[in-house]
Amino acid sequence: MTSRAVDDLGDEVPLPGPVRRVVSLVPSITEALATDVPERLVGATDWCTHPADLDVTRVRGTKNPDLAALRALEPDLVVANQEENRALDVRRLRDAGVPVWVTSIETVPQAIASLARLYDEALGLPEPGWLVRARASWDGPPPAPRGRVVVPIWRDPWMVVGPRTYTGDLLRRLGWANAYDDGPDRYPAIDLADLDPAAVDLVLLPDEPYVFTADDGPEAFPDITTRLVSGRLLTWYGPAMVEAHDVLSG
């Protein structure tokens, strides 16, 4: 019997009975499913790098999935994300009769609520332990800001985390105010010459999507404290949320 649930965008998702075969196009959700129900996960993208021993069929990238290979896996459900995956690919899969559940996440509370609904309504699973711990870790209002932070995600051109992003909200809940929290662009391009070192207390340099290293990144900010950090902790919701709170709170 086919049941119908509603994803984060309000679209109905027909579920053909119990969901036993899942393809994830979202690296952070891939990690969650591989942690909790590895027997259900049959496909993932090339960018799904956690856990390190993940052994499933790869369906290419988040922006250019191999839809034919994906359909050949005969999934009961494909999990996608509004930011990471293209609406065109979601539409093509749905037109081919493949149920797709789209998540939409721009804040930590949204991540917790979205993942809880995915597990409950789509997968028929109780909340996993990591989600219970994440809810407890991130509960409560954000603290007063302790400083202003810049988070580059690319160079040549330099691009940074802007407003209305999961990363920005996560940092706010750690007490950091995003120096680029205004404007229309969620990931604006900037000119470093316009950056006032006196107005920024910290630059966080993640290892994804651009791989910043000790020799590639800090030299561009000689008058600001810089810190190399795992991009997974800044951008991945799922089990990484627990680790992010523990590691980045200090």
C-alpha cells in the first residue's frame, strides 16, 4: 500500500510501503543513514565521504547525479536537499516515478526538526541517539556574541558564508556573529581589501569545499587570528552536529 508523506518543501512524497532501499544525495544525511540503517542505504554521491568505509553504489555528484544509475538501484526513496541538489534532477526523478524527499535546512533547529521528520515519517524509525544528543546540545537560545567571524569557502574569487545559512546559525549558537550576515547573497564574493581587520576577531578556514591548509589561506589574513577547521563540522547536519558542538564550543 502506498502512503503519502510531505517533505520540507510541502511536496507530497508517495512511499510504496516500508522504505527499504534508500539513495542519499546529501553527504551529511548519508552519514546518518550509514550510521543507523546501513542495510537500507544502497546508493550515495561521490561526495559522501563519511563513514570512511562506506560501501554503496556511487551515483556521481550532488549537482550532476547519474539519474540512470540511480534509477537502476530501484530505490524506495531518494533523499535530497534544496541547496545541495538541483530542482531539475528532483523533477526528473519524480517524473520517472521515483519518490524524492527534499530537505530544506538553514538553521540548527530546522536541521533537528527536519531529520526527526525524515526518520519518523519517511523511514518509520525512532529518533537515533545522536539526534537526541544533538537536540540536547543545541537546545536553548544563542549566547551573547563573543566576537565577529568570517568563514571563507573559496578563493580566486574569495567567497564567504553569508546570511540565511546553516553554518551562520550554528556559529551564532556558539557565540560568534557572522561578519557577512547581511545582504542578498548567501555566499557572497568579497574583496579582501575591503575587509577591516579591526572589525573581525576570527577567520575560520574549513577544508571544504575549498581545501584550506596551513600554507594556503592564513597568509591572506595576516592581522586576524585564523583557525583551520573541519568543514564537516561547520556544514554537515546529522551525527556531525554532536561533534561540532563538542569541538567548536571551545
